Amino acid sequence: QVQLVESGGGLVQAGGSLRLSCAASGSGFGAYVIAWYRQSPGNERQFIAQINWAGGANYDDRVEGRFTISRDNAKNTVWLQMDSLKAEDTAVYYCNCPYGGGFLCEWGQGTQVTVSS
């Protein structure tokens, strides 16, 4: 089973940028769709972006044009480049492997992103 570890979060001013990493261990990573999600206090976890094995990407409207998801299957890593950050982007960010309405991977600890206004 693929295990994922998120990193790269931190504190940034509004308008700034961060690059999150999702590092995978285990076999099969290259074939998985990998998605980023985020959750802020009192809110449900929400979908942000996903990328398939070939690099095809989809984004939630809230981040379209500001966030870019990418992957390197040889490095078993998916990145989320976040630009033009807003205070409402503050959340814990997670990656996982969505499939058939569920997830193929276990949820990790996530990485905290805090955007100050």
C-alpha cells in the first residue's frame, strides 16, 4: 500500500507563495490519481486539486489559476504550488489517492498552511 507524507507548509503573508510536497512510499504510486485536500477548523475536508498518472490535472474553482499541481513519478512525489495566497487558504493540507468514491491510501498528518492578512 502507498503511504503519503505531506510537507512544506508554513506561515506566509497574503499574496505570497508556498510549495507543498506529497512524498510516497510503497509500490504503485505512478498509477495512482493523487489529490490534495484541505481542512480548516469547523469545516469539512474539501477537494483542492488532483493529478492523474499522465499529468492531467483538475482544480477546484476556489484555487483555479492560483494553484498548480504536478508530479514526478520517478521521485514518487506530487507537489502543490500555491501562489497569490489568501487568508481563506489557511488550513491543514492533505494528499491522498482517490478511487471509486473512496481512498486507496491512509490519511497522513497533513501540513499546516497559515496565511496572514
